[in-house]
Amino acid sequence: MMEYSFCPKCGGALESKVLKAFEPTRLVCSRCRFVFFLDPKVAAGALFKLDGSIVLLQRGIEPSYGKWVFPGGYVDRGETVEGAAIREVKEEVNLDIKLVSLLNVYSYAKSPVVVVVFTAEIVGGKLRAGDEALAVRAFNPREIPWSELAFPSTFEALAAYVRKEFNLDVDLSDFSSAYL
Ligand SMILES: [Zn+2]
């Protein structure tokens, strides 16, 4: 099933066509020939500690309603990735942060989302759930709910973070059984 049916420029019908061998089929307008590229979506998030524990929020929206994730969200067009991470943390858990380093970039075959994750430090604000979260909580690294995390990138970034910051090794077979 095609995700989009009509050309955003002229309203003509989109057709799925092979434009170049070895590339995915593209959506091409049957009227004006506009090529509607389905680009990845970039998301940014941050991992940081509050009194030595890792701040996570419980999602109050789909997808992954009720699952735990670090604060983050989509980067707006025209916004920097770093700016988006800082903005999302403020919106979702009401904390001001300073980015420290790039933790890693996570992407998955068949997923449109590319997740850029930073490590950060809190510089202000007071922990409080935003309107898209059911709850916020700072977890001791040994209490992280590994089987109730929202996305594969949540698991992988948290595993990398606790290894880096707490010298704790996470069993990656938990990851495969939960997500693959
Ligand atoms: Zn068109």
C-alpha cells in the first residue's frame, strides 16, 4: 500500500516507479513528474543524570504508549540537531541542559527514523512531566526497565550510556529478544 497518493505540488496521482536500477522505487507524479522522495526523519535526544540517576519518561502518546524513553523528539526543519535535543528536554521533562558529547547515532533498516543521542548535564529547571508523558523518573542504572523501553534506539543508547558512565555491561541478548 502506498503511504501517499497525491502529488504535493499539483495534486496529480503519484505512481511508484523505478527511476534508477539498484535504487528503491520512487513516487513520481503522473501529471508534473515531481519526484516525492521519502526521506528519513531525524530525531534528537539526550541522556543525563539527576542526583546520579538517569532521567526517563513514560510515553503518554503512541507509538509505544506506556513505555519508557529518554527525552527527545523530531528535529524541525531549519533547527539544529543540538537545539532540538535541548528544546525537547525542556518540553518533556522541564529541565535545562547543556550538551556534553555525542553518544551515538542510531538507525535501522526499514525504519524512517534516525536518532541522534547526546550525553548532557542539567543546568537548571525542576523535573516535571510534560503533557506527552504519563510520568518522569530518575532511574538508578541497576533499575532500568530494560523490557519496557520504547524503541530499539532507547535500548541501545541506554546500554551505551550505562557502560560509559557507570561501567555496567548490559546483556544485549535482551535487546534481540525484545526488538528483533
Ligand atoms: Zn504533480
